[in-house]
Amino acid sequence: MAKDKAPREKHPSVFEPFSLLLNVGLSVFGAIIGMQLITSLGVTPSTSIIGALAAMLIARIPMEIFSKYRSIHRQNLVQTSISSATFGAANSLLIPIGIPFAMGKPELIMRC
């Protein structure tokens, strides 16, 4: 019983020029969203939801250059990059404030 297998496609790379540009742009956008949510709400956002929404929106843009993003693998690359940027930016604001509190040195934090 020989199974007919479809030829395997090459897994997409984040270093393809358009993918790299798109991921960097979305990461900057995600970082802005993350910092805005942490400063206004005081919580780190659910970053995977933001990334998934962005990836699905890109896949629905009716242009030839975005047609590759209907692939779940490319959507996963976009989702991962925006999610990590959003989470990293939000935590970059929390960690410098949280460490002095965790060490029992709240006087190291300047208050306005």
C-alpha cells in the first residue's frame, strides 16, 4: 500500500524580504499597542489574540502580494512576531518598576 503524498512545500522563512519588512512593521505596531494597553489599563495584553487578528486581516487583503499569507505557516510567523513585540514592550515598562518592589526597595522608584 503505497500512499500518494503531495510534494512538500518549502516552509516559509521570516527572512524573505517582504515577510521581514511586514513583520518588522507589525512588530512596531504591536509594541505601540502593548505599551498603550499597559499604561492605560495596567495589565499586559493577551498578545496572541492581537497577533492572530493581524495575521488573519493580512490574509484577507485582496492583493496578489498578500495572497501568500493565506498559508497557516505564514500567518503563524506574523502572529509570533507581533505577539512577542507586544508582550516584550509591555513587560519592558513593568520590569524596571517591579524589580525594586520585589527586592524590597520601593524608595528606588521615583514618584511623580
